[in-house]
Amino acid sequence: MPDRRFDVLAIGNAIVDVIADADDGFLEREGMHKGGMRLIDEAEATRLYDAMGPAREASGGSAANTVAGLASLGLATSFIGQLADDQLGGIFAHDIRSLGVDFGTAQRDDVGATARCLILVTADAQRTMNTFLGAAQMLGANAVDPADVAAASILYLEGYLWDPADPRAAMYKAMDVARDAGTKVAFTLSDSFVVDRHRADLNRLLDEGRIDILFANQAEAESLAQTDDVEAAVTALGGKVETLVVTRSEHGALAVRGGERADVPAEPIARLVDTTGAGDLFAAGFLAGEARGLGLERSLRLGAICAAEVIQHYGARPETRLRALAGDLLD
Amino acid sequence: MPDRRFDVLAIGNAIVDVIADADDGFLEREGMHKGGMRLIDEAEATRLYDAMGPAREASGGSAANTVAGLASLGLATSFIGQLADDQLGGIFAHDIRSLGVDFGTAQRDDVGATARCLILVTADAQRTMNTFLGAAQMLGANAVDPADVAAASILYLEGYLWDPADPRAAMYKAMDVARDAGTKVAFTLSDSFVVDRHRADLNRLLDEGRIDILFANQAEAESLAQTDDVEAAVTALGGKVETLVVTRSEHGALAVRGGERADVPAEPIARLVDTTGAGDLFAAGFLAGEARGLGLERSLRLGAICAAEVIQHYGARPETRLRALAGDLLD
């Protein structure tokens, strides 16, 4: 049995979120699809930022948010993601390290600017994301230390990073190491555009047995299975992966493993403020349960509790110690 | 009658706040005085930041927060403050311009780094501030355009900036222009340490009639008047300035002008989160009332309403449109 220093090691985009309120008219004038994510280049990021209202900045990034949630739950974590050697990079590195996360990827001065996600939050708490990937997409395979991957119980991969070529190579390398080391591989589809662009590739990963735990929201699951029926998607994908987790926003979440299935409702909340990070924190709770061997239902409940915390305030990282919210679920 | 394009033109520190939760033990270990502000150098800012928990970033600066409040109340404002040509400088410039504030001070690459205030918020909502002034204290007199000062009804000066020599010269220049142009001069004492270091200078400003409106909290007023009795301080300072405003946290605020005096209680609030910006936003409300000629009591009530908004969330800038909260007070 190898030494597992980390419950979860994640590879993802290292991004600073820039969060501003906006009204529906602004989204319309900008031609944005509410609730969606689109990639933008640096010139568009500058133009859009100039058009936005006053903002607050906070570390983000999908898998990084998940790792922050896992750390808040008391799990041992490591993160790999590329930053530039600039002030926003310093903010991201500080924030993740101050959570106790092992983060060793060096900031580089040859990768442009640190990634930014311009997030517009409307009065209905929906977030619409515009991501300039910058340095994050320059993550190379040499940033992956095989010893670290082999030292993790679970390797968690962010689908957003499947799009650019260099990070994809880094993730292939990590998956190979994980298979040899007996490290479970978890993968989140991240966004329907990722599924659209890489459906064949993603199905091949599943068919080859490279993914042990697949996270998808309803739209992503339906898109990957090419059906408009969520139950049909669950049946199709559930047959291709050891563990499938499907999140359904306010309709709760479900997981299937072999012949077993569990469904949980969404946690009740006092006030919905900003849905940014809901899926990321759901994954944190579920992975914590998996790492502790709690079984599908308790892992799903942990996911729902973590997601409920993050949607009740601005920003995609927990502001409450999740270990306390988890209560005896994690004892 | 000159053309008054601006209700208020302010000169202040251009600072980005870095806000993190902390417990009392952290403040004790760091030897910090809870609720206070201290100046730190860049090396100490780096060391303290490394020791802090995850943070969120948002534009701050005392007079800049006041200007943000005035803009949110619908008043026409201008701001002068020095930024470096770095990412945090870009954040500050974006945030203040996106509020509709006229801000023309060029970011410079020869002034070090943009100022940062490391703010530790404890569970009792008290903020303890550690300020690295950086570029902000490099503000020069040539950044003050006399035509802009003459075009303002009120010139608002931040006492924090009285400490470094170059900005003090800039403020002297602005006061001279204001006197010739009939622009009222408002001054906030900012902090007891400013009063301690510059008591003779500040008393001379008052004796020479250079200040028309003086803002102080209770501790600052008592320190300037060298008494431990707030009523004695009000009597002493009220005789030396046309309008005196004294804020007293949860005990409300008072103002005196000639033989007139008004007292208002603090506004009731639902939950106290972070007191950062309370005095700055109080000044915004009061100055808005002054600019509209509403009289002492209504101006104080506007101040109390604006302060109540900002202490119910993290960060020192309003998150609600203050014009709506002000209701018929500003009609």
C-alpha cells in the first residue's frame, strides 16, 4: 500500500475571479447567455472589464474551488495549476496556500498574465462567466510530479482544462501515473461546450476505463450521452464508469455505482446570492465522502451541504468552516 | 458664480483592500491593536500577508470610499490619488471610474507598488488595518488641477494623507485654490495617530480658517482638543471651525454650526458584519446633504443611513444603490 499523503490531488485552471453585479439588460447588450461560460481573449477581457461595474476579486478556478472546499472539510489536498508571475498570481497562490493546500507549481514570467474570470451576477443569483485563460492554459506536463499523483487517494481533473493541448497532455500523464499507483481518477465535465468539443475523446476515456468517478450536471450528462432525457443519460453513462454523479441544481443530485443508486434533495438555504462555485463545492463534499469511504448517499449529502454554503454569499470559495457544517457525516 | 461641475472633489489614498477573517489570537500574536490602523512597509506587508488566511480584494481608501458613496447617492464627484502602473492599480482605477467618478490621476511606473490595506475582520465585525502606502504617498502637487478644484462645491481632504510630505503639499495647493474659488474645504482627521503626529499643524489649519467642515470620531476629537470629555472637545473644536461633525459609532453622531446643534442616533441594522468604511460612508451621506443644502439634521441622518449600509457586508464600498436608501431625504 503506497503512502497516501493526499486525499485528493487536483489539476485545474488557476484563476482569479472578478465579480460584479449586472442587470439582464447588460447581458443582453453584450450578447451573453445567462448562466453560461465563454472563453475570451485578453483584448475582450479588457474591453468587457471596462464596461463592467465595480468588482470584488477573489481566487477561483473550478478544481481549485473544489480543493479549497476539501481543505475546509479537513482533507489533505494538493493542487497543480499555472500562474503568471504577477499580482493576481500572487493572490491566487497566497489564498490556496493559506488554506493548507500543497501548491508547488511555480509562477512563470513567460506565460502572459494570470487567468481571470469576469463573473456577472444578476439579481436572480445566476452567474455568467467570461474567462480569459491566459497563463492557466500554459500548464505543461512537467508541472505534474508523478510522486505527488501516486501519493493521492484520488486524482481530480477539471474538464475545462481538456480544451487546451498542453494541460491535456499533463492530465494524460497524471492519469497514467494514477492507474499504475492505484489512485482513483475523478473527472468533471465542467461545461457543455467541453462536451461538445471533445465528445469522442471523452467517450474514449470512459471506454478505456481511465475515469473512475465522473461528475456532470444534467446538461453535460445529456450532451455526452446525446439524449434529452436525464434518466437515459444516467443509464448510458452509468454503464461506462464505476461511479457517476449527476448534479441537478435545486432538484438535488444523484449517484450510481454498479447496481446501487442514491438520490438526495438540495439542502434548504436562507437566501440565494450567487451560484458561482455550486458544482465545484458539490464535488468537494462528494469527494470527501469518497475519500473517507462513506458510501454514495452520505457523500451526496456532503456535496449538497457544501454547495448550499457557497451559493449563499458572493464568491466561489467557502466562507464558513465546512468541517463544522458537515457535522457527524464526516465523523 | 463659477461653474460647479463637481459636488465634491476628494484627495485621498488610492488603496486596494485585502480583507481576511482572523481571530483574536492572531491579532494578539501579531501585537495588533484591535480596531486600529497602522502603517507598514512593503516587507512587513509581504510577511503579514503570508501569515493571513484567504482574502478577498476590493477597492478601498478612506476618501475614495466616501466618493464612491457620494456617487452612489447620485452626486457628481472627482477623485485625486496616486496609483502605480500595476494590476492592483488597474483594479482601483476601474472600480472608481465604473461608478461614474471623474478620476484622472495617471498611474505611474516610478512610484513602487499600488497601496494595499491588509484588513483583518474579527467575529465581532471589528476591522484592524495594516496599510502599506506605496504609491499613494507619492502623490504630488502637480496631480492637482486647479480648474477641477475650483469647479467643485466642496473639496474633501483625507487626514491620512497629511502624514507624507508630498501629498500634504498637494493638499495645501488645493486648499489655496479652494479659498480663492469659494469652494468649501472639508477635512477628516482619519485616525488618532494623525492627530498625535500633527496636532499643532492641524490646530493651525483651523485657526487660519482653512477648514470649513471638520470630521472626527470621538477619539480623534478628544485627542485634537486634548481632553477626555467629548462635550468639552465639541465645544473647543466647534468654536474653531464653521461646521464640526463628530461620529460616535453605535452612539450616533452630532454636528454643530454656529449656535446650532443636531444629534442623531445610529441607524438600526439587521446584522453587523464588517465595520470597515463606516466613517467614510458617514462622511459621504453628510457631504451629500451639505452639497444639497439640507441642514445639519438631515445631513447627519443621511450619514447614518450610508454608514449602516456599509457595515452590514464585507468591504468599504456600498453594495446597494444609496440613492434608493436615502429616499425622500435627498428629494
